[in-house]
Amino acid sequence: MYAAPVLSLSNRQMDEHGACWNSVIRHIFGYSRSESVKEVLLGLGRLNVKHLVMLRKAQFYKHLWLSSNMILSNVLSFVLLFHCEKNCMLKLFSDVSDTEEFVFGQFYAYVNR
């Protein structure tokens, strides 16, 4: 997850990472392969891989935005032009806790649909 903000993962790659993460949770709690673990993650205050990547990207962009380093500012410009998803852009200029609340809200909506 450390490099997640700068990676462009395909949907297939994201699904593969998600399957690994879900397997870990299933193993810890004794779930079978056919059982969903999204409610368990929500109950533990954890996110699935898709939402973890979303949160990491938002935090990374926020760090670049707040930096006074000119090189990092240029990196931010590049990232915003070519790699930033709409959800990350929406929360880039908000407080860090608002960003986390937004991502957890997105995950809650995903679990409860």
C-alpha cells in the first residue's frame, strides 16, 4: 500500500489485491471462501483494497498540496493532470479528517447497497 498513490492499477489488479486481502480476513476469522467479509471489515473499522487505495491517494495528494517544496508541487501538477480520480479531487482541498470520513462513508455505502 506504500506505493499505491503513484500506481495505476487495472481493475483486474485491484480485484486480485482485494482477493488477497479478503483471504487474510477469511483466514483470521474462519470464514469460507463463499462468505463476504465486507461487513467484517466495516465492523473492524478497516477498508477494502479499493477504498484503501482511494484513501492513500487522497492523503498523498494532500501531502503534495501542503508541501512548500517546488519539486513536489510540480509532481502534484502532473498527478492531477494524469492520475487523479474524481473522488480524490473532491477532497484534495478539504481537511484530512474530512477526507478519511469521506472515504469511510463511501465504503459504508458500498457495504450497505
